[in-house]
Amino acid sequence: MTYQETLDYLFNALPMFQRVGAAAFKKDLSNTITLCGHLGNPQDHFKSVHVAGTNGKGSTSHAICSVLMEAGYKVGLYTSPHLKSFTERIKINGIEIPENEVVNFVAANKSFLEDLKPSFFEMTVGMAFWFFAKEEVDIAVVEVGMGGRLDSTNIIQPEISVITNIGMDHTEFLGDTLEKIAVEKAGIIKKNIPVIISQKQKETSNVFISRSISNQAELFFAEESFLVKKIGENGNGKSIFVVVANGGVDTFEMDLNGNYQEKNLPGILKSIEALVSKGWKIGNSQLKSGLSNLIKNTGLKGRWQVLSNQPLTICDTGHNEDGIRFIVDQLEQIQFQNLFMVIGMVKDKDISKVLSLLPEKAKYVFCEAKIPRAMSAGQLQQTALEYGLDGVTIEDVNEAIDYVRKIAGKEDLIFVGGSTFVIAEIKDL
């Protein structure tokens, strides 16, 4: 098979949660365990860092990867979903898995996959672990897909576990309270493996404390060690953070400009500190350069990303209540004449709280991603109107952006988001 034929086979033969939703969700690890057993248990042949959380786990995973790269290690990175290319999910030192390796993996295991019938995500986890072991990475940063306890990635025995924060997302699978969701995320905490919690939340702290005690896992609430404040941006467009720790003050730059990185940075810094305590050699200069060159090193896209200027056009993958709240807060800090919002969402989530946070004064263009899970632009428009959000519908994401750019003035602001899958379709991402 060619690469495109291989992708067509994977997308069509294996249920993909990002596209079809609940039908692709598996409630146990049996398929992943069986597949990795067939592959020779590659997860046992490399060190790893495991990252879970509702928001921030992607940024945190890429940051830890970038710092380890700057320290001279060969670093695997597994994340999901991809935005533009399937190969984005599996990287080593920022370089995506070669297309021929994807073809070879599927060709060698096609009959087994057809018998096992794993989900698309289960298959990609197996492929990532196989590739990392084959290429003999020093360490891999592995991002949880959803939840933690039953996530396919949860068969690794990592150096450390990291949980960024807990918010209301995927409630139909993970539970309808922060405490229930935390129980699922806490499922990545394993016996005698240190765990870092980026944000201490009163609703969830006891869940993590209890799970850590039962597993004799050392627990760190990162905000108790690192006080972080974003103070602005430098001339190169990088965010500047002041960090107070151990009685001293230091400054760090990040090339991610979302204000929410202020919440992620304590967990990133504590994770690096924990790795150093386990013998990984990472100097302060390497830590700083890793954070400053995160995008260049890892290729991360869609986090408060400026697409163009005049009018300033920004996109962000934040899509749940907490993510949208941070986005709206940051938009309010920017000076503009008119705010245009190009918004699309998925139909299998409760979007009421998200819509209630969006600014009524903005001018909206409702669109839809080209996936089965997408909420129709018309339905989104009707629902948004109930929250005082008025606008027009243009189904195609890029046509919606082009429309807004034609009518917006140079002093206006355009924001594109509402769903990761809307961001994925932006042609100039």
C-alpha cells in the first residue's frame, strides 16, 4: 500500500474518536495490552514521562520534550489529536515519524489488526511505542488521549506522572463532577512513581492525595514550589514569566503566548526538577532554552497562534469551559475596534457553558469542521442566539475566515476557535 492508501485504511477500518465520537471509545486496556504484546511490549524498552489533564497537557508535554531535547537527549513525543498530518502524533526530537514507517507498521501487522479490531487510538499508541523502541529513544513524553485510568497510554511505567488540571470535559465518559473526572485522571498514578499536579484545586486534591498514598507515590503540588506570573512579552513576541522558588526569583521566556501558560509552567518546572532528582542531567540554561524554543523544537501549533496581522488574527485550540474562559480573558486585554469570532464546535458535548462565556458584543461567523462529530453551523447559530450571540453561517472554515478578513478593518481583531478540528482545517496554520 502507498502512504495514502495506508491512511485511508486506518481511517476507514478503525473507529476514530476524533471523527465519530463515542463509538470509538474503549472502556478497558485489553486491546492495547494485546497489541503491544504482539509487538514485543515495546513500552518496556524506553523511559517515559506520562502527562494527563483536562487543559494544558499538550503544551506541558511539548515543553518537557523541548527541555529534554536541549539537554541532549533523544526524545520521543506522542500526542493527539493531530492537526494537519497523522505523523504529527509521533515525533522524535521534533521530527515526525516517516511516512514509510507508518506504511511498514501497518503492512507488517495488518492481519493482526483486522483480527483484533482495535480503535484508531489504540493502534496509534502501539505504533508510537513500537517506533520509540525501534529508534532507541532515551525517553518519550507520552500524552494521555482522554482520562487516564482506561486510556491506551496507561500501560507505561514512567519516570514521573504529570497531571495538569481538572476541568469539565468529556463528561459522558469521565463523570459529571470534577471529583469523578479526577479519579479517572488519577488512574495514571502508579506505585512508587512520583506525581506532579500542576494546579491545586480544592475539589480534586484529596483524590490525588488518596491515590498517591495507596500507591506509595511521592506527590507534589507544583504551585506550592513555584509561584509564576506572566509579566508581558519581549521584542521577539515571547512571553516573559517571573518565577519565585526556593527563596529566589528568576525569569523565563516561552514562545507560547497564551496567558494560561502561567498555569502550566509550575507543573513543567516541577517535572524537570523531579527528573533531575532521578538522575536526568538538565541544566538551568537548557531548561530556559527549551522553554524559549518550544515551538521551534517540537512544531507545536494552535496555542494562541497569530495567523496574521492587520487585522490581528489569532487561533487557539481551547474548547471547553476552562479553556474558553482563559481565551476570553486574554482577548479582553487586547485593544481593538471590533471583535470577530469564527467559531465551530462538536455536537456531542454540552456547549451551553462555553456559549455563556463568549462576548455578546462580538460579531460571529459560525462554521463547521469536516468531521461527522461537527455540529452544523446552522444548529450552532440557533443555539448561540439563545445566549445573545448573533452572526452568520459559513460552513467552510477557511471561507469563513476569508469572509471576515474582507470585512474587518486593520484595527479589528479576529479570533478562530471553538474546536480543535476547526483549527486543524485552517489553511495557513
